[in-house]
Amino acid sequence: MNERYDVVGETVRIEGARILATLIRTVGDVQLAEDAVQEATLAALGAWPVTGVPPEPRAWLTVTARRKAIDIIRREQARTGKERDGADLIELTKREVESDAVVQDDLLRLIFTCCHPSLSPPTRVALALRTLCGLSPAQIAGVLLTTEVATTKRLVRARQKIAAARIPYRVPAEAELPERLPAVCAVIHSLYTAGHAPTEGEAAYDVDLCAEAIRLAELLHSLLPDQPTPTAILALLLLTEARRPARVDDAGEVVTLDLQDRSLWDQDLIGRGVALLNDSLERSARQADAYQLQAAIAAEHARVPSYTATDWREIVRLYDLLVEVAPSPAAELARVVAIAETGAVDTALKLLDEIPSSSRRHAVRGELLARRSRYAEAADELQQALDTAAPNHPERPHRERRRNHFRNLAEHPRNYPPTT
């Protein structure tokens, strides 16, 4: 029986966003769709342990959720006429084959829908990530580099504005797609980031979340093949995904880039990613955008056979452009790491003081202090990195190990080789 409960949870976790997107398209109301999916999930928890798991769990949940939506409308409408109209509307929409819609995939359609121009760009991204991709406020805060409280408030205000202004959940026409494209690209990139670098949970990587982001990036590229930004997004995701087999060891712990076995990198993905990046750059009539620059950095890492062969000066140059085009603490911190790799450790340490405090900044500072044999300070920084991260942060075991190593070096410097 527990296995059947697990199947319900796993189906909702993996397919929940698509089920919700399909239902939102059907009923045109986010809250109604969310309530119906929740009731369908409860129905599955009650039925599947008795009847067994259906051959197509996602289809079962989708059909049940649609029926639950009709039930909810019937319960909540006071007058029989309105109740019938609502139910008829759902049944009519269900039968529609929207062959003239330019965006056919339900989830991608609803991402475009959530990215309404009347909402601020960060709000569009947060709303889509929460409503359609199922990310928690904490996960959204992690990828948008803000706090969970601020993210929750942003989401509440967004839904209030949608309700007050009666902003329709309508799929935009083809002419409206370019205006919404930047936010849609940001949603897909953020979704992948949430899976590639989780801020909570013990797993160092969420395979399903990353796979869904790549699927959406493929669809977006197919929809707009001549647009450079969707092409760059797909290139970036494929070049990053190519390194996944080497990112964790057999125990599931993070393996840093310098220690990764590059023979495990997926050369087919790298080849396709580089080709897409070149195509994107050829189609650009202006300065490279943030996604093109990030893809170029990933390609620079991918093209060399070893960590020591990395052209760090070129990577610093690319990061210089990135922080100019799209400044962010994450980009600035990555630039500092690249500067340190050129040998300018003292310069990197000074630049760190200009970056807002974060768990990752403490970790980077600890590693750089160790390169100057300041092991006690390095251990303190790693401890601060642990203190300011989530208790179940996937990099916790790695950081604990580095903290302990630096403490031992501080207490018994002759027993250990120099830290590089």
C-alpha cells in the first residue's frame, strides 16, 4: 500500500505542473484548477490502494481533476442556471482542439500566459515558477536571489493584482509573444537552476526538474527557431547538463569542477550546445545577452580536456561582459572565482568584500583564504557558510569536510600538504 501512496506522490511531483497547466487552460481559473488537482490527488490516495495504480496515472489524475472542477463549480454556484453554464463551459473547452494556437504545449502556453506585461518582470517569473512549475517560495527565492518572505509577499500581491484588475488567463496571440519572451526565458532558466543547484533537500541534483526545463527549452526553440535568445537558453542548458554525470560521486556528494572526471561528460550534448550557441550568436545583431555569455562560459569549460588547461583569462573576460549586461551577486561571485584562478587571489579577496553576504560567498572566501595559508580564518568562513545555508543543503557534506580539513591544517600544519 505504501508503494501506491508513493506512486501518487511521485506522479504529482513529476506530472503535477502539466496536469495543473492543462486544467488551467480548461477552466480558465488558477485557484479553481489548484483546488481541483488537490481534490483529485486526495481521490487517488483513497482509490489507488484499493483498485491499484491505473496504467496511465497522469491521465487518471487529469480526468479526475477536470471532473472535480465541475463538482466545485456546481457546489459554489448558488443558481442552477449559472451552475449549468459553468459545467457546460468546461465540457465545451475540454472538447476544443485548439489547432490554431501558436503554442501547443499546455505548460509552455501557461508560462506565456503568466508572463503578462502588466506584471513586473520578477513577478512574472515568480508567479510562473510557483503556479505552473510547482516550486516552493524557498526554491524561488534561491534562484531569484531574494528571501522566502519577500517571494511570498510578491506572489500574494501578484494574485491580488490579477484578481483586482481582472487580468485574464489568456494565451497570447503570436504578435504578443516577443513582448513576453524575456520573462518566459527567465522562467525556463530559473526552473533548470532550481534543479541543477537546489537550495534545499539532500539531493545535489533534481533530474526531473532539469529534464522538464530542457523539454520546455526545446519546445521554445522549436516555436521560435530564428530568435537568438531561446537558442542560447537551450545551448546553455545542454552544455550544463553535459557535465551532470560527473557532478556527484557514488555517495551522491557534490564533486567540484576541478575534480570532475571529464571522460564522463556527454560529448554529444556539448557538440549540440556549441552548435546552438554559434547559431544564436550569428543571429544576434547586438551585444551578446546574458544567456549567450553564460553559454559561452560553459562552452569554454567544455572545450578543454582538463581543469588546468582552462583559459581563465578568457572566462574572466566573459564574466566582465556578463556583469555589465546582467549584474547580479551570483555573476559577480563567479567572476571573483575566475579571477582567483588566474592567480590573483589577493585581488579576488578584496573584490569579495563588495559582494553581498551569502552562504556561497562565505564558502568561496574560505577557499581563497586557505590558498594564503590562513587556515583558521578559512575554517571560520566555511562554518559561516554552513550556518547560513539550509540545514539540508546538498553541499553541506562537502563544506563540512572542507571546514574540518582547514581546522586540521590550522592545528597541525606539518601534517598536511599545502592547500591549492
